[in-house]
Amino acid sequence: MRGRSRELAELEALVSRARVGHSGALIVSGEAGVGKTALLDHITARAAAHVRTERIVASQSEMELAYAGLQQLCGHMMGSAARLPAPQREAIEVAFGLRSAAAVPSPFLVGLALLGLLTEAAEDQALLCIVDDAQWLDQASARALAFAARRLDAEGVALVVAMRRADDVFAGLAHMVVEGLGHDDAGELLRLAVPGGLDRRIRDQLIAEARGNPLALRELPRALGPARVAGGFTLTGSLPLENRIEQSLIVQLAPLPASARLLLLLAAAEPTGDPGLLWRASAVLGLGPEAFEAAKDAEAFVVGTRVAFRHPLVRSAVYRAASPGDRRRVHAALADVTSAEHDPDRRAWHRASATLYPDEEVAADLERSAVRARTRGGAAAAGAFLERAAELTPSPFPRGQRLIAAAEAKHDAGAPGAALRLLEYARALHLTALQEALVARLRARAGYALRRDRGGVQQLLAAAQGLEGLDPALARDTYIEALAAATYGGRLGDAEQVAAVAHAILRATPAAEETGRARDLILRGQALLATEGQDAALATLRRAQRAFLEQAPDFLELHWVWFASRAAQDLWDPAGLRALANRQVEVARAEGVVTVLPIALSLLMLVQMTDGDLDGAEASCDEIDAIKEVTGNPLPQYGRLLLAAYRGQAAEAERWAEQIRADGHARGEGHALSAANFSEAVLYNGLGRFAEAVASSRRELPYTHELNLAMRTLLELVEAATHTGERALAEQAFERLARVTRPVGTTYALAVLAMAEAQLRAGDEAEKLYRDAIKGFEHERIPIWVGRCRLLYGEALNRWGRYADAREQLRPAHQVLSDCGLNGFAQRAADQLHASGETLRVRVRGSAAQLTDQELNVARLAREGLTNRDIGARLFISAHTVEYHLRKVFAKLGIRRRTELKTALAELGPASRSVGGN
């Protein structure tokens, strides 16, 4: 391994950390042949005496089989699956096709199960996991592997992932780039490869051609032959280096007998490395022991407990160089010997690869595989199966059905460009009217996902109208997507387009009094809201919300979650929002729809914040981030921003606000600007920086007709403006707030209005309004507003010189705000208590302040009595990592057992300084 000291040192350090109980992951990238596999061979040999090793080589032919790579990696670990939490065990067993289930396995549960299996495998001995040629991993396996890699901490696991170019899926993980050898090391390797000696100019030319690539330095001279190398003939070439290396490998294998070359092709087409399968398939092809001997003598591959090529490039070179007819022969043989019962999908794929002409039986087999792939959470795999099924379908109608289904699967897998490419093939088919409408809908959805432009909204609207007489339920679903796309931009969008979509919906849906269907009602209510305003929409929105809560949910309803929850928020109905959020999360989990689950979790997070459960809200944020890692879908970090604002974490909240504003402008998303303005207003009001709160919240004044966050920011503006003495601005904000709360008339809305008005009044009138507001908030179980309203009431009483009465409000305000974690507001209450003459014994942050965020999260959950496994499942880390963090928590807090956590964590009060008295 001359010339690789740096790379070896980094790999050995990773293994050494695993041996002492720590974990880590390393992405190793570099061009084909640069020496990644040799490094992995070396580190495997060095570590063999001390660690358990699991190693796989991903195969290009398996890229379309969901979780194929992961199943290969975990094959020897599945005996430990019984010790996993039941949801994780079931998810990974469904993903591997070991059990059936009605719901698609959650990708992040599969990722957690992988983390659990790695942890169990490293229980008795450190574990080294190596994935070579990871650029060929199927998408589902790659995302699960990256998910687990980011959560390795204290399990004794070293994970090495080698690939040609670092994939975005693995972004953020430690990364080592393997480059070509230096000139001297390359020269030495070339000398060993060409023992007869070389002219210096020829040697330098070969080194320059190979760019220090070790495999090229060894293989190119062999392919050219001694005479051509010595003379320097035909050294240059126009092909990329990778292709030239593959060509050189093929040249070396050319002298082999035809039977040996066919055997190598058979092994290249069967990526699982199962020797028994290779023997049975070779018998089908009539290949005897002499073929194995010849291939072995050529050092092309080794048949042991697994079939392995001497270099991954040999496999790809052999497969690519084969004739189409030979490829079909070996795939047919493999299909013959692959179990239809135990491995039906791989058998179907081999059959398809062996088929040249349309064949309905093979196509139907692929379609069944697509259904199984969907069930295991492999939308990308389902798309690949269906695409090939469409190619092999002889009849036009089912071919169109399968092509449309393939495009939809590609879109659901996050590949709208691939979906549009497939839909182009549909133009040549004679489609039914319904198929044409489905194509138009999918083309509109994929186009909007790619471009998010004005044309996408128009296409969605046209697709919805085209489905009206053909599939009313799907037409409604498309209408809601069109309205969501039109309204998504808010102030940065196109008001005329919103109106056009809304009017079309009003024409297409029955009047509210003529229907009780939740979808019709919510569509019509939101359309009325967009065209005629709140007063015209309220009755329909109320009926829609009741219908959503009363009617049994189904799969399509998941796409309506945003508007259904928006109605609950616009109606100031916290109970309705709680019920909707919890049910939507439950249904999204049951259906395994990870594209919708983050939206449902975002709603649940808002409910948790309103209910004062900031720890629960943070856990929801963690889950959203986990889904983001697994699916790769970009999701705005509104939750992190709001959490930081409520907790009074100024630097973090300001950083998030700046990022979210920039992202909002880039995407044309006005909601992002409202989220940033509202969060800053909460932050600055909590910290008593009222002038800054005014600056942030007044930006929403022109957009309060949009309701939602813009509407809620008005209450923050009233509070900030009254504290800065801007009476006129506070009155203006109150009047606008009154316009959107008084007509709603719910307890929550009226409590908000009373709290706002109380700040503008004095004496008995103000006190009655404060008491009414507090009573309303307590009735609706909204502790953060109970605390904030008591704080404002206490501040007012202090201003009026009624210090004893002020303390009666400020003490419970301080308590509830502290319990909820609204640190800034709690500090305001402490300061006001000080001003009233109260000597408040504030627990100053001590050793608990040394805890990291993760340690604090672990400690809080342990305090509630959760086991290590339960904590790991909640925080998406392993039970070993939980134990590791708890040991550090105990050391920092000076305690020995969990029962002491409650007392030790009690010092984490909101104040960081003592409050004295007069």
C-alpha cells in the first residue's frame, strides 16, 4: 500500500475508535480503479483479528430492487431482529419481503432497524461494515444506510461506504477522497507491472495517461502487450479512463474459452454472490468444471462462500461487453433456478431481462413485483418494474395503464423528470379518455414539482377539469393541488391565478347546503375564502371541519391535510386542530406515506407548541428531519425557528429566520416570510426587545387578509406596540385582529381578542378583559397563553402601583412559562416580580447547563421513565448511544441513578441570574 499512508491511517483510526466502543462512518470516493477496493481489502485484513466484518459489493443490475443492497448487508444480522422494537422489526422484515403488511414500511423505521441491527451485531465484538461500489446501491438502501450512519455514536461500529463520486444522499458525513498515485509511486507500480523495463519517455507517457490510477497502470500495459508498450504505439485514446480500463480487462479475458467467458457473464448477472445459484444456472447452460477452472486460472473471479470478482470493474466490464443474446441466455438460466416462492422479484427481473419480444405473462409478473415493491416502500423499484412491464406488454390498453402507473411511481419516488420522460411514450398510444386525463394530471403534477411556475397551476387546473366527468374523486384531489399551488406563494404569488382556480372550484362543486362530503366542503370553503373573504367562507369551513372530524379518513384525504388544518387554525379551534393533527399523523403512519407525514407532523408540532409541550414539538422536528434524510425531500425548518423563538434562543432563531426568508424568496413562498416575521415577533417580545418585535410584526399588516400566521402576528404587534408607546399602531393592529376574530366567535378567538384589547384599556375595564382572556385560555387548555396573559396583567398592575395584586398574577405566570420552557417570557415575569418587591428564589443554572442538547433530550426522557430502547426510538439513536449519553449526564450532574434526574434537572430554570428583592 505504498503511497497510501494517509488513507490507511484514517481508515485504521476509524476501526480503532470502534474497538473502544465509539462509532463512525466514512465515505470513500474516487474514480474507478484508483485503489478504493485495495484499501478496503487491506483494512479488512488488518482488522480481521479484532473486529467482525460485514462486506458487500453493490451491483448495477440490482439498482431497481428496493432494499436489495441493505438485505445483502444485513443477511447475517437478521438473527438479532427479534430484539428490535416491534415497529422496527416489522418494518425491516416487510422491506426485505420476509412478511406481508397492509402498510408500506416507514423508511425512517427501516433506518432505525438498521441502526439497531448494527448495534446488536457489535454487542460482543466491534463491527466493521464495508459497502463497496455504493454508487450502484438501490435508492432505498442508500437512504437507510445514510440515515443510520448519521446516528452512529457509541455502538462500536465502523461503517465505510466506497463510491466513485460522493452522493448527495451521504452529504455531511466524513469524506475521504482517494486520488491517483504520485509520479514516483506510479513509476514503481508500472515497473512491477512491466518487468522488462520501459523507455523513460514511454513510461512517463503511460503515467500521464493513467493519471496515477493504479488499476490503469497495471491493466493497460497488459492489454497493449509487450511490443506495443515498448514501442509506445497507440498509447493515447479518446475514451474515458474508466472505459479504457474496462476494455483492457476484456482484452485480457478474450483468450478464454467461450464457456469460461459465458460463466463469467453468468456470475456478473447474478449479483448476490450465491455459489449454489451459480452452479445450478451453469448446469442449465451446460457449463462444466472446465469453465470454472479456466476462469479461475485467469484470476477473474473466486468461488468460495461467495462468488467475488477480483475487482468490481471486472464485473461491469464483462457484463457490458457481452452480446445482447448472451445476456438474455444467462438471465434466462438464472430465472430458471431462482425460486418463484422465495425470491419472486429477482426471478421476475431475470425473466424480463431474458425476454426480447412482448410477453404478457412476463409483464404481469413484473406488475406483481411492482405491487410488492410498493408494499415494501420502494416507489423507485415499482417504477422500474412497471416501466419494463409496459415495454413487454403486447396490448395497447394495459400498456398504457402500466406506463401511466410507472410514471406515477417515478413521481412518487421523487423523480418527476423521469415521470415526464415516460409520459412522452404515451403520446404514441391510443389512450382512453380516462387515461388521457390521468396523463394530463400526472404531467401537470410532475411539471409543477420541477418548475413550480405559473404554467404548472394552469395545467393542474386543466387536469382537474378534464377529470370531472371521469373520476370525480380524483378531480377533487387535483383541484386541491391546483389551489394549494396557487395559494402557496401568498404575497409572492399571483392573486389573479388564485381567483381563477377558486372560481373554477366554485363552479365544479355543489353548494354547501347540497353536500356533506368533507372534500367538497373544504374545497368550496377555501375557494370562498380566496374569492369572497372570511365572512362568506366561515359557515362552509365550519361544516367542512366537522365533516373531516366525523368521517372516516382514507388514503386520498392525506393530500388535504394542509387545507383541513388551515381551516381549524382560521376558525381558532385548538381542539379541532389537535384532533386533525393527531389523526393525520396516525393515518400517514398507517399508510406509510412519507411524503405527507412531515406535513402532518408539522401540524402536530404546532399543537404541541400551543399546548406548551416544547420537548414533544422538538421530537416532532427530529422526526421530520429524519424523514427528510431518508426521502431527500427538502423541507423548510419552520419548526426549528418557532422552537428557538419560544425558548428565547436569539442567535439560533435569528439564524433560522434569515435562512428561511432567503429560501422563501428563492422559492416564491410567502408563507416563509410570515413564519420568519411571526417567530421574530415572539422571540423579541419574550426577550423584552419590543422595538425589534414591532419591526418584525408590522411587516404582516398588509397581509392579514391571508389569515393564519399573518393574523396571529397581529397579537404580537399589539403587545410590542403598547410597550413602545406606539398607541396608534397598537389600535390599528387590534382593529384588524377584531375583524378576523370577532366573526369566528370561538372561546379561543374571543380570549385572544380580550387579551389584545386589555392592553389598550385601563382600570376595571382592562382587568375584566384580562380575567376573561385567562378564563378562555384555561378553558381551551392553552397554557402558553395563560402564562403570557397573566404576565401582561401583572405588568399592568405593577404600572398601576398595585404590587401585591401584581404578584398574584406574576407568580403563576412565572411558573407556567417556566414549565413550558418559554424562557424569555419567564425571565420577564421574574423581572416583574422583582419590580413588585418579590424575592424570587430562582434556581441558577449549574452543572446541568453543561449538558449538550442531545444529552438534555436523553435526560428528560429518562426522567419520564422511558427505557433506553424507548428513548432511542424517540430520538432516532441506538440504545447504546442513549446509555453512553446517560453516563455523561450522570457524571456532569453528579448523580448515580435515574431517580435522581428529576431533582437534578430542576435547576434548569429559565433564568440565568438571581432575582433579588427590596
